[in-house]
Amino acid sequence: MTHSAPACTPFSTGTDTTNQTAAARTGQASTLTSEVQAAVAFAEPELMALGFPTLRAWMAAYPRLAIYGHYFDNLERMAPHVRSAEVEEVMGQVEDPFRTANATHGILTNSEMTFQPAHYAAGDSTFEVTHGSLGALLADADRKVRRTAWESYADAHLAFKSTMANALATGIKQDVFKARVRRYGSSLEAALAPANIPLSVFHNLIEVFRRNLPTWHRYWRLRRRVLGVDTLHEYDIKAPLADAKVTTLYPQAVDWIVEGLEPLGDEYTSVLRRGALEERWVDIYPNKGKRLGAFSFGGPGTHPFIMMSYNDDLFSLSTLAHELGHSLHSHFSWKTQPLIYARYTLFAAEVASNFNQAMVRDYLLRTQTDRDFQIGDRGGDVKLPSLLLHHADAGALRVGDPRAPSAEQALTADVLNNLMADLFAEGYGDDLVMDRARTGITWAQFSTHLYSNFYVYQYATGIAGAHALADGILAGKQGAVSRYIEFLSAGGSLDPLDALQRAGVDLRSPAPVETAFGMLAEYVERLEKLLP
């Protein structure tokens, strides 16, 4: 699963979480960021005190202020939630200590947690389980390797479940605290309002997901039949369905990604190729101490940096395409926008990343006609079922909001584990036999994403928006490419829903999400034909 980190993610401590020098520098940077936020906290309350008619009059009188139009519009919209200069200063000061819960979770899982080795069915051979190797082990053809790797990873997290639950409960309480200070009705509203996203966008996603549960159940039945097992387990979810594994070395992956994205033009593909092969944007391979997942990170004045663990397979190719989508989004945004709009929202970010995957997947399925390749292209096979995990994750976060229906529940490890297991059970149905304890601890394996208030639902909306935009380009619709590049270049100069609507997709409506789930059904149907 691809995890694209929020902007605060420290790259140095991601590639080697045991590096104490890098950890110290990251801590210093975090403290400095908090100090800067506190120091400039007076600005927005003072701007509001001037009055928005005055600000707009100044914009009309001084053309150099015209670029701040969208910023002032947003400031006026957010005015009910901006507090006095003194309160805003305090809110800036607490940002550094409020990162402690997330940091504690990360240190525990990435630096101090150890895993038992995975075992092969034949002989005494073992394989080291790490955050970087886990994905490859769970996709191994040897069922015992998959089972022992999955159990090892889950059991290591279960051993520290109470510590991690305490950290997560703290992180969620902090989100609720900030929502209350800013006078929001809930932490969900606090998460969506800054990007001007209606609550209906989130609730539409959950409703569409539940309506499409039969598609999941059909998919698990197919997997159980093709794998020839009496019972399907979680460690079978990524088991290869093809007869032969498709090996994809990193240079080949870059070539295929570039070829799949050629419709976007020379600048897009040349920057991508140069970054991936010449300028060392990517920390490529698994390593001791490397954290789980993948992310793209950076800021104006740098090039993007990507951390991932490439395992010479199609899933790694898909992950690389995803992260390069973030990186090219950053490239166009930083190149085009003034500093005030250089940073785009997470809602828009997950469209750009999933767009790359959609384009590359379509290219590979059209050009690589070998049956094993067609079956083994799990860029869709794995990424789309991850919607289930994101729905479950978002549901877990909702429990942490005292205004939610389950407000009376304390966020203990057992409460979180049972909630997560119940949510997974909805998607698995009767065709997959769950290990409730090990499935339940999945919440602890999301790490950073759980501490970003209601972040994960945006993977699902991102997939929906990405495929709608890719379909327009692949169909040759006039202006589709230029509109997409304009979307990447918009940065934060437009609200994300407005930027996406200009590009050709309306995510205020549930229709694109319905289409994405329809695409999942088509994917299952394609597998059924290839695997009679």
C-alpha cells in the first residue's frame, strides 16, 4: 500500500529511523516550525481586523496585491474559526508538542519494534521481515511465507498495542481539542473546512462503499477459487494469481511509467525521467531501519524527494508511479505559483498520484499482452481493495470524536481492535476467514496517516477523480491534457474541488466514486475471464 506522507514528514528519518543525528535535526526543525507559526500568528487576526472591504480596496488600488484575492476570500470564509492573536499564538506553540504522539508511534514501530522471521514451507530457510520487505513477502507464492510474515508483523504490533493506542488516543484528542478551539462542530468538519470540502463528500464515499460491498465479496470468492484453498485468509489477499511472477527492475519500471505518461507531453516525462534516473529523487531499495510505505516530500527551492522500498515487482512499479505523481504535482505547482499558493491540498494530492497509476496501468494492460502479466498487474488488484482499509481507518477515527455516536467509548487498544475487525468483516463477508486479533491491529500499522485528521478518505476520492481525468485523456478529449496540467499547476490558488471541476471532474457528486467502484467490478470481471 502506498502511503504518501503529509508535508511534515521528515525524509531523513524515513530512510533510516535508527539515525540519531537525523532524528535530532528533525526534532530541531519541528521546534523551529512551531516557533515560526507562533511568531506570525498575529497576522491573520490583524488582517481581519482591518476589514475585508479595506483589503479588497487595497487590492484594486495596488495591482501587486491582486494575487492575494483567493487568500483573502478564504480568510473571510474561515474568519469564524480564526481566534484572537493571543489564542493563535498559543495554537502555534502547541504544534510542536502535539507532534509527540505521532513521533512516539513512529519511533516505536520504525526503530524499536522487531519481527520474527518468515519461514518457507520446505526446508529451514527463513526470510527477514522488515517494513521494506513485508510487501514482497505478502506477495510470495509460498503460502507459509505469506502467513508467517503476516503473523510476525501483526504480532509485533500487538505486543505494543496499549502503548500505540495511548499515542493514537492522544493524537485524536488533540484533533478534537483544535476543532473545539476553532469552533467547529466536529473534528471531521475541522478537517474538511480549510479546503472548502462539504461534509457530504466524505459521507457520500462511505455510503457508496457500503452499497458496493457485494463487489468485494465477489472478488474474495474469485481469489479463493483460483488459489485453490478451502479457506481464504488475510495473508492470501496479495498472493499471486498468475503462474509466473513478473519481475520488473527499476530502470524498466521508469521506462514503462514514462511511456504510459507520454500523452502528458515532453516536459512532464522528461522531468520525471531525469528525477527518477539522474537526479536521485528516489531512495529506492529496502534497507535496515527504513520505515514502512512510501512518500514524496519537499518544498519550493528543492526538488521532490521520494522514499520507498522497490522490490522488483509490479506493485513496486505502481507505487513508484504513484509517488512520482506527487512529485510532478509539486514540480508544476512550485514552478507556477507564488509561495503563498505553492502548497496544494492533500485532497488534490491524491488525485495526482492515483492519476499516474491509472495511466500506467492502462498502458501496461494494452501493451503487455502476456497472460501472466495481465493477471499479475496488481496495480489495480491491490490498490483498489485498499479502499477497504481506508474506509475502516476513517471509521476508526470517527470513534475518537466525542460528538460521534460512540462517544462513550474510551479509545483503548481493545476498542480500536474490535472496531477495526468489525469494519473489515463488512468487506470480507463470508468468503474470507478473519483472525480478529491480528486484523484488528491494522490501525496501528497506518502510523502517520492515522494522525492526520481524516486524511485517508482522500485516497478513495483521489482514485475516483484520477480515473475520471485519465479516461478523458485516454479518450482523446480536446483540451483534456492542458486542463490536467493546469490542475497540477494550480497549487493552492484554487479550492481543490474547483480546480478539479475545471479539469473535468466534479467530486461534489457521488457519481465519480460510483464509477470508480464500477471500475473495480470490471476489474473482477476481467480476472474472471482470464482465470476461468
